[in-house]
Amino acid sequence: MLKVTWKHPEKSDEELMKQFIASGNLDVLGELYTRYMHLVYGVCLKYLRNREDAQDAVMQIFEKLIGTLQNHEVRNFKNWLYVLTRNHCLMVLRSKKAEDNRIVTDDFDKEFMESREELHPLDRDDGIAEKALSDCIAHLKKEQRDCVELFYFQKLCYEEIARKLSLEVKNVKSHLQNGKRNLKICLEKKNVR
């Protein structure tokens, strides 16, 4: 077990705070923080539910204290530190949630957006027989065929296709998605992959 020896065990929290604010001495702040570091870690562990994240948060909170303590009038360091710790953890959780949502959205985009090359059967240059592709395109419904030809061969964007075909953009996207799916099915039936 780690044994902590304080340089100024006789000084109160308030005295150490005043000394740090006056001098900016990080050793003084470190001693003050060490008194409550186990409590900070416990709060972080409670909120973050991960030891590594809690340990990182303990260090981040100390770094935050360096600038924050000098800008606030703190009457009770322990209570103020608890609130600072809780708020820090809540911010970390919000950031993680936002990051998780962004990752899910990015993964969704990678799998389903028409602008991704790996999903464009028409953009692949892997020996797909032109005859089979032409036959499959010819068998698409008219709206799907028109959208596929305009998007892949004429390289028009959704809005341009919508104007040209007098459709809404959401309908263009739907026709493209359905057209791609039907093309893939057709090419697989012809054993063209």
C-alpha cells in the first residue's frame, strides 16, 4: 500500500489553497490533491466504470485544478473538488456518447452511402462482363434504370437527377438503392461477382 507523507500535515486545506494561489507551487497543490485523490478516484470509478478511464480522469482533474483553483473562490475544497470531479466525469461520458454516435453514423455511412466505392458495382474494375451488366441494367424498372445511368455513367448528383427526372431527392436515393440491390442480385444470378 502506498504511504503518503505530507510536507505540511499541520496545514488545513484552506491554508494550502491560499499558499498555492499565492505561489503557484505545484507541490503545494499536489499535497492538497493527494489528501482527496482516493475520493476523486472513487467518484471517477463510480461514473466511468472503468479503472483506466478513472485513472486518466484523476490525472486530468489535477491538471484542471492548476488553472481552475486560481479562478474560483473555494470555501470548502473537499466539496468543491467532488463537484468538479462529478462534472468532469459527466463531460467525459457525454463526449464518449457523442463519439459512439459519430462512429455508428460513420459505420452506417460506410455501408450504405452511394458515394462509397466499395458498394458501387458499376464502379468496380474487377472484370465484370459488360454484356451481363448491360442486361441487368436493362431489366431494372425504368426509374431505377434512369437513376443508375444518370448517377454512375453521367456522374450527376442527387439534386441534378431529381431535377432532370422531376423527382424528389429522397426518391432518387431510394431508386438508386433499390437499383443497386437489384443489379447485385441479377449479377449474382449470372455468376458475375
